[in-house]
Amino acid sequence: MERLRAAVAQRCGCTLGLGIADLTPHDDFASLVERADRALLRTKRARDVSR
């Protein structure tokens, strides 16, 4: 993901935030999407702090 983020930044001059979540045996679709959403929010918050 870091290589993808850097390539987009170099080529387009824009930023890219990525979040990932893995599927566990106890997950349903909603819990998986919720964890992925939290990962994306952490990315956004980290970017906002680094400005």
C-alpha cells in the first residue's frame, strides 16, 4: 500500500489514504466494513495531524 500511495503522489501530485481489514471467522459483512471504515478514518486523522 505504501508503494501505491507513493506512486500516486509522484505521478498525480495528490494524496491517497488506504484502509484495510482482514476477514475473521467471526465477521459478517457489516463488521468487516466497519473495521475497514475505522482504518480509513485513522488514515485521515493521521494526514490531518501531519499538515
